[in-house]
Amino acid sequence: MRYFDRKQGRERVRICAPLDFGPLRGSVDGADRYQLWDLGAKHKPFNVAVLPSDIVELTVLPETFEPEDFITWAFKPNAWRVPRDWGKFS
């Protein structure tokens, strides 16, 4: 994904896994955002929240990912706004 990073004021490229779409908890503006897991991040935060208008280019890659490889927090079932079939992480 290539997107405009508002905090850094420049475009960035990241390989990410999709998490969810919707407003962030506690967000002031309540705007829907793509919530993604940055697979290349070496330091927290590992998640990336991007407004649809900030996405410059999105490419679907052939690689797959396993949710249990990155969901390490105390997961609550049905926590996602967009339903999915991720087994115990659905």
C-alpha cells in the first residue's frame, strides 16, 4: 500500500495485512479508516490507520497471512466491525 502519512507529511509504502474498517475507538472525528497491520514494522505501533482519501495505491499481493501470527492482544470475539471467518479471531 502506498499512502499519504499525515503525521510525517509524505507518502509511505507499507506491506500490510487487513484488520478492519471503521472509526477508531476514541477517535474525535469518528471517520472510517482502514485499519491495517504493518508486517514490516520493527517498533510499535504495528497498526496503521489510514483514511480512504489518503490511499494513493493499493495492491493485493499473492502472499497469505495467519491472524494468530500477529493477534497477540486479549482478543474479544466479535470485536471487528467487518465480519470475517478467522476462526477463534472472528
